[in-house]
Amino acid sequence: MNIIDMHCDTISRIYEERKQGKPVKLRSNHFQVDLEKMKNAGYLLQNFAMFLDLKGTSSPYEECKQQIQIFQEEMEKNQDMITMVTTYSEISHNQKLGKMSALMTLEEGDACEGSLEKLEEFYQLGIRMMTFTWNYPNSLGFPGEPVAAHLSQSQGLTSLGMEFLEKMEDLGIIPDVSHLSDAGIRDVCRLAKKPFCASHSNARSLCHRGRNLPDELIRRIAKHGGVIGANYYGPFLSPTPNVLGCYYSNVSDIVLHIRHIANVGGIDCIGLGSDFDGMDNNLELKNCGYMELLAQELKKSGFHEGEIDKIFYQNALAFYKELL
């Protein structure tokens, strides 16, 4: 079983743990993602996000550079299992060698601190996908939630955000609209010349969260040739907590969102975007080693093998073939 996951926060988690003096490694750890669990599950490629909380750092750019250094060091130490990729041909080469691939992404566009030169530097370092925002308004645009969601949904990309979109497409950095407001996603739909993605987003009609996509935007992303990675986080799957007051992530709920997105946008627009290591442990799919549970649930709900392959890796792979 081949797997491509379009979003995890494992490198940022390692960065935070190491700041506390804990010797955490990517190869084997107690997180939701490590290389040994990935290998055993059949991963083809994992997107590793360099995630920043703007309110938790005085220098987003420098913190991002530190995370990139950790990522590069872990790739160097573990090249028997995984290699960083920046092109589709490298993914294909690793696949032939039976080696996993790692694609470096950036979650929070203000890591560039408003500088197109810093964006270009991140490209040179290997970043190939970037969200415009996380949970706060920034120099590029407005988030879907949680900050003043009722206001920010109607506020889109700033003029600088539009410049960044154009530069990202020129360089070859895939625009990622997860976390972006509805108006911001509409701006990307209107201005983008190439396909783009929502690396870890679900369907708002099933769970009314600003972070999830309304049907209109699912259709527009799909029409633009984009891919939407289904998110496994409980509060983005179900609108109500369970009897214990917990938003538990059930595999059956993940499948409901996958089914809905496939029905609205077509089977070719849906992939996986776990958000592993960026969420709590209230998960039936406990970590990346349990992906067989998702395959079984998809089969049980009526998806056939060819469709499951599309969801698990083929749609994302075709997307990368076109853009990388």
C-alpha cells in the first residue's frame, strides 16, 4: 500500500522538544510520525511542514531556518530510508529504489517576513509548498479561523499576498490554501495560473468550522486541478463532542469527509493530509502506522481498490508530477 500524506507537523514538534533538551529523532520516536512507522505502513512520500506560531516567536524567519536545519540533518542521518525531494523525477527515482521521499513545506507565510527575497531563499533551501496564513492575520492575508472568523472570512489576500502568489508560481512553490479565509481562497482561484492545494482541510457542510471548505470552494479547487488532503483532527471532523466532551477522531468520520469531497469535487481531487503531530491523541487512527484501518473503512464504505489508490497516493502524485 503506497501512501502520500500532504501535511504533518513532526519537524516542528522535534524542534520544540529539542528546545527543552529532549533528544528526539525522526527515525523512531513517541510521536504520531516517525520513519520506522512510515516504512512499515508503506509510505511513498510525506510532506513535512515547518510550522510557526507567530505569537510564539520574535523572529519567524530565523525560527523557520532552524527547523529547516533540523529537517536537513535528519535527512542526512536517515538517507538509507528517506531522501528530501524537490522534483517529481526525484520522487520517481526514490520509488524505484524502494526509498521514501520527504517534501519540505512551510505552514505560515509570514516566515518570509514580507520579503520576496526570503521566499526565494526558502525555495533555494528546498521549500516546495507554503500556506499563506496559519491562525492569525498576517502581511499576506486572513485566516479562516479562529481569529474573528466571522470577519476574516470576508477578507482575502492582501496586495502583498497577491504578489507572493505570483512569485510562488514563478518559482515553483505550490500555494496551499489550508488555513486561508474563504475570500482568500477565492482570490487564489481567481489569480492562480496553475493548480494549487488545500493540504489539510475537510468539508464544512459536514462540520461547520472556518478551517473546513464549503462545497463551492471544493468545486473551484477541483476545477483548478487542485488536491484537497483530508484532515484527521477530531474538531474538524465532527461538529459535536462525544459524551465525554471530547472531539474524538473516528476513522468512519474521516471517510465521510473523503466521500463528501469526492462527491462534490470528483474522485481526482481528494488525497490525505493527516495533520499528524499537530493535534492531540484522541485518534482511532493512532499514528501513521495504522493506515490500514483507513483503507479498510474506505473499502467497507464502498470505495473500490482503484479509488482507494487515488485517495492514498495517485492523486497527490499526479499533482506533483504536474507541478514539481
